[in-house]
Amino acid sequence: MTNQKALAPLSSSTSYDHKARLKAYFNGIGFERWAAIYGQGEVSSVRRSVREGHRMMLDQAGIWLDAQSFPANACALDAGCGTGLFSVELARRGFRVTAVDISTQMTKAAQTQARQAGVAERIHFITGDLEAVNGAYDVVACFDVLIHYAQPDFTQICTRLAHLCRGTLLLTYAPYNRLLATMHWIGGHFPRSQRRTEIQMIRGTTVQQILESAGMHIRHSVRVSKGFYHVTLVEALKR
């Protein structure tokens, strides 16, 4: 990993307030919910569909990576690593991995995953957000993180990811869909105890413009849908 000048932090107070809420959520009830979804235990049919959709997405990202050639001991960033599923996949492929997550609980769970998989020595874990990360990475992955950010935060984070990447950027976003937007609006009126974090939908043309402005071009883009899991997975390359 080469050194680079530190990148500018996210700006507005809204960003910091929003990140604080996400941090509290993923260190509390959010960790319990998502650790169950990403795990192997029995879950409800709704959560099972999310688990299966998430696995489909990771499998496709892996296929795209395997179609490329990377230098020996290449480095990768898993931004928003969650419980470490893709960090482990990257390490198994020979990458030196930096795995960062805003949640202490998630980072601890990811470290456990890495030890159980026998790849802990290849992964460096950081608890914090992207402002804690600098450098240049052959692969940058950011899965099911940007779905929690509306513009302009989405633009800032996506641009930062592109600046950290010197090769391949893999990311997911929630594509805009009128029916899904209505469903999320209805869900916002449920009792707080039944709500999940808000999903922020972005139009594909907006994502393309952001990446192109940051010096990337999209090579692959595919919609991944399974039950209650709906994202667009993108592979973008440095121009």
C-alpha cells in the first residue's frame, strides 16, 4: 500500500449526526439483526431472502475479481466490512486486506470470522469510518453501506472510495424504484421497534456521473434481487 496525501473529511454536521446514528444502530439492535442475517443460524423467511440475496451479490463480485489479474500480494480495502464475509474472501484470494467498519461490534465479529477461516494474519482491522483510511488499494469493496446515505453524503463517500482505489472498485447501491420508494415510505410509519435503518435510493445515472467525475468507468453493473434484498452491484475501473 502506498502513502497518499490525506483525503478531505466529509463535511456537513448532518453527515456527522447521521454517522453517529448509524454507529449506535450497528453497535446495538442493528448488530443483532445483521449478524443473524450474515450468519448460519435459523432466521425468518424475510431475513433468509436477504441472506441469500447478499450471498448472490458476493458471489458475483467474486466472479468479477477472479476474471482479473492482480500483482502478487495486492492490497484491498473492505469499506464497511460488517461481519467480515468479503474480507475473508479477499484474504483467501491472496490480498492483503484492510477491513474497516464504523461499528466495534461488527469489527469484533469480523476478527472472529477471520480467525476461524485461518486468514487473520492477512487482514488489518480498523474500527472507524473512511476518514480513518488513507492509501491506495488495488481493490476497494463497499457493499450495502452506501444504501444508508442520501446525497450529498453518497456523492462524497463514493468519490472518496474512488480516490482510494487505483484499480477495481466494487460497490452496491439501492437503485431508485417507485414501488420500493412507496414501500419504504410506508415502512417509515411503522413503530420504531419494527423499523430498520432507512434505505436511500439513488438513480443509476447519478452513480455513473459520480464515478466518471472521480476518474472511474463502469465495466459491469447488475441488479441483484432476492425477496427483500434489492441492490445494484457495480464494478468500476480506474481510467
